[in-house]
Amino acid sequence: MAPRQGGRVSGRFKRGALICSALFNGALISGGLALSAAPAAWAGGTGVTISSYGHSAIVVRGGGATVLLNPFQAVGCAAGLAEPRIAADVILASSQLKDEGAPVARGRLLVKPGSYRVAGLKIEGIAAPHDRVGGKRFGLSTLWRWQQGGLDFAHLGGTTATLKPEDRVLLGRPDVLIIGVGGGAKVYTGEEAAAVVRELQPKRVIPVQYRNAAPSASCDLGSIEPFLKAMAPAKVVRSGNSLSLMPPLGEATVIEVLR
């Protein structure tokens, strides 16, 4: 039975059902793995505008909905940034840590894995370790996938997890991948993030969670440069604070550096 509007699917068969759904939704075979394609019905979408608040806070507007990712308190690596104190239909947080799941915005906050329908969006959350020791230090994070404005999104803004085959099936081949790249204890290094990008083969990549300022004792993130170097010769576009995307996107992977 489909969940109610704004509801959450639960039960021990949830993950298996998600995998079956991803495989049924027309899979592409790449490197022996099934990467589910975005449904053809999304090809005529209205597009989206994507704006950055810095760190890993991103706002996606389009398709009649506003989605906020990883709202933060201005502490640690986010110190000095303006907190995203805005209203959104849904807030997707990697965890409840202060720098990626702070209660500073207004809207339906989702942080736990599961299947949801909110504001007309179908949203899937997948559990993954937040750190490199199986979640023993920072617990689990949630990887997110949803469709909005005719585009398929994946949000891996706060994790170091090596993707399992079933994770790759559930995440599919996103049109837009938002991924942490700055390293440290709970974010992919540039090289790790580049490996994930090559696995998922997204059309646009928005790197997040990297250091823009000088090194600080309160922040263990590195710069974006190791990621860009590892992704060579992919095209890099520096888009300022925001960009607009309209489907269909080209097949080649483009890195969109915001802010």
C-alpha cells in the first residue's frame, strides 16, 4: 500500500522493496551494476534553481516545492556563515549534528532513512555509516534520493561510506549529485568523492563540505582542490551562489562549484 501524503513507509521489507522498485523502474547496466534511470515522465520537467548557503546547506526550488539540505548552526567548519533560517517544504538532513541537521529552518525535517511523500515529492532515505569506523564515532548518516522539477537528485553531503551494490541500485544514476569532498573524520576526501562520482555517473556534481578559509583548529575539512584534481579532465563551472538547471541535461559529467 502506498504511504499517505507526508507519510513514511516502515517495516522490515522496506529496503528490499526500494531495491525492487529501483530495478523495476527501467535499469541501465553499467559495469555489471544496475543503475536505475530517471523515469521518462520526468523528461518534460520544469527545472530547478539551486542556491548555496555554504558548508553543505543547499536550497533546491522547483516543481512546486522547496527542499533545504543540511541546515547548520554557525559553529565549527560553518563558523562565520549566515545560518539558513528560511522556510522550506521539506528539510533533508544527513544527520542531527549541528553542522548538517540543526533546527534553524522551518519545514518538515527528515533525518531518518525511509520512504516519504512530502509536498508532492517522493523521497528515499538510505542509512550509511557517517565515519570510517562503521558509525562508531559519529553514528549513521542518511543518503537521500528524490525527483524534483524533472531532475533526479542524490544527496551524499555528510558521509564517508563506501557504497554497497544495493546502495548504488537505490541511488541510481542521478542527474544531480550533491557530495561532500573536504575529507576529515566524517566527509569523503577528494579522492573518495571522485570514486563515488565515477560509480554513480551523475550529469551534474555539486561539491559541498570543504574549507574555503584558512585552516582552523575547529575544522578538519580540506579544500576543494584535491577533488577537482581527482576529477580531471571533467569540466568545472564556477556558478557563484546559484544556478538553474533544466532537463534534459547532457550526458557528460559537469562539476558545478557554488559559492
